[in-house]
Amino acid sequence: MVPSHEKLVAHLSQVGDLPPHWRTAFEQVERHRFLPGQITLPDGTTVDQDEDPDRWLELAYTDIQLITQIDDGADEGPGLPTSSASMPSIVADMLRRLEVYPGMRALEIGTGTGYNAALLSHLLGDDQVTTIEIDHEVAELARIRLMGSGFVPLVVTGDGTQGWAGRAPYDRVISTAAVNRVPYHWIAQTRPGGKIISPWGNAFHNGVLADLQVGPHGTASGRFGGNVAFMWVRDQRVSREAVETFVSDDHEFRVGRTELYPLEPLKFDASFAIGLLMPTVINDIVFASDEDDPRFTVWLVDPGSGSWASWHVHPGETSHEVRQYGPRELFSEFESAYQWWLDSGSPAVDRFGMTVSSNHQLIWMDAPTNIIASTL
């Protein structure tokens, strides 16, 4: 291993993200072999391997997310990240949660660079690993990188939400793309007692892992955990330009005021709970263009109804202007959802869970009988 690789593995082991039975795989599967020649940092900085090989290699073994594709590979577009190499600590944590061991068969949704599939293949063997990637070019590059590192799992080019029945049933299913509705194909293709790990979220909050166990009667149930944000599967993507698309100067909005400050309701646990009650609503924070101006605006937008709300915040002031437009009173709903969370004892994410069947997805708190929300 190169020194930076050794340091990364040691770090993952030290912080507890790397179970002992995974250490050899992480030591022998080199992450840099699965990265493209150009990688982009979360702040938009691009590093070219040919121009700055030392910096490129350093980043390959730094515990950060690296953007590997923009705009689905299109030559022209808004410049939105569409594929990435996840933080190594997130990779290790998800594999730890997956509880996968030799002798099991695994299905991966979202091949990406191929690094995660290589780790699974090292532990389980090539014949026990199937990985699906919707992007043809990304899938082909992953095949090349996997073979170049001595791994030949089955790499399928296709829609991962459909799973891959050809090798079912699986003992474990792991997704590296976020979903709002857990595809039932994953459950149907997992043997009873098997496990599914997937990033899960909604328009309001994308940042948890669903840890589900498949039962004997065609359902899966489990709790949420973790603090992660993944890119969405393509057919469940959330608009990233909601304010520009749905807010107009011509709208006749209603004006009110609030003493609520966004620091607490937009923190991780509260935001997650609010999102359960407002799953279609997108939230965005826009800061003043002048760096010395502390004011900012919190936007709430519901694309389905065309409703929006703007919460104009001036730090230091005790009252803030709120504007609302459309058939839904989004800020009023937001306040009510936040109050519900407070009244419920400010529950953390891991007190919530879900049960998924062929025709519904139930979100609950503390116990499956205490249903908070339902998705058909």
C-alpha cells in the first residue's frame, strides 16, 4: 500500500468504521485504481491526475466525497454532480451495517466507480456479487477498472430499481443511491431474513440510511440511522432549481411574521421529522450576496401545488417576515410539524423506522404500530 492508503485504512479502523473481517479487503483494494483521471471536490475544484499527480493521489485516500461525473456525462448542462465516489468512511460504515459475510450473495445498486463492488468481491468472491449501474459509460468504465484490479463480478447495465432477478434470491442488497420509495423488487429478490441497506429521504431531507430486514411474508421492516446524503436514483430525483422554477415576482403572496428562528428546526433530527410530514416540499437556504450582510432566506417550495413560502431571517432580530403563496400554507405547516416534533420529545432519527410491502410504505416512530406517515 502507498503511505496515504495505509493511513486511511488505519483511520477507518481506529474510528470504528472498519470491522475486523473487512480490514484485509480495504488493505488490498486500492481506491485510486477506481477513480477517473479528473476528480472534482465538493467545492467545485477539479484536480487532474496528469497535471498534479501527487495532489490527485492524496485526494484518492482522503476521507472525502469525490465527484466523478457531471450532468450525466453530457457536454453541456447546469454543472450538477450526478455520480461520485463516496467518502471511504461512509463506504465502510454501510458495509458494516450490511453485516455481510463469506458464503452470502449480494446485490449492489449503483456500481459507480466499481470500488464498492471490488470490496464485496474480495470478501465474497466474484460469483456472489451482482452490481447494477444505469449509466452505460459509467458501467463500462467500472468493468474495466474491476478487471484491471483482478475482479469480475457481474456488472449489469440497467435500472437498479428493478433489481436483477437472474441471480436472486440475495442475502444482502445495498444501494449507493438514495430512494424515497424502497423498490419492492429489492424485497422480492431478497431471501427471508436477508437485509437491505439504502440511503433514504424525501424532497425535504435526504440524509439517512434505511436498515431493513426482509420478513417471511413479503415485507421488510427496520429503523433509520446514520447521517449521509447520496445522489438520487434517476427516476426519483428532486429538483435542484425549485425556487427559480416555481417562484415568480408576479405572485400575490400573503405576508406574516414569526419569532421562530431556523437554527433548531433545520438541524438534522428536527429536519428529518419535519420532512416526514412534508415529504414533497423542497427547502433551500439563500444567503445575501454581500458577505458582510448576515441576512438569509429559507425557501419552502411544493412543486406539485405550486405553493411556496419565504422566511426572511435577520440574525439578531426577534421577528422575521414570512411570505406564503399558493393553496398550501407551507410555513404554517412547517411550524406545526416542528411543534409536533417538540411535543413528541424531540426524537432522534433512530427512533423512526419503516415497513415496506408491495403496496405501501409505512413510516413509524418507536414501534411499527405507531404510524406517522404512509406512502402508496
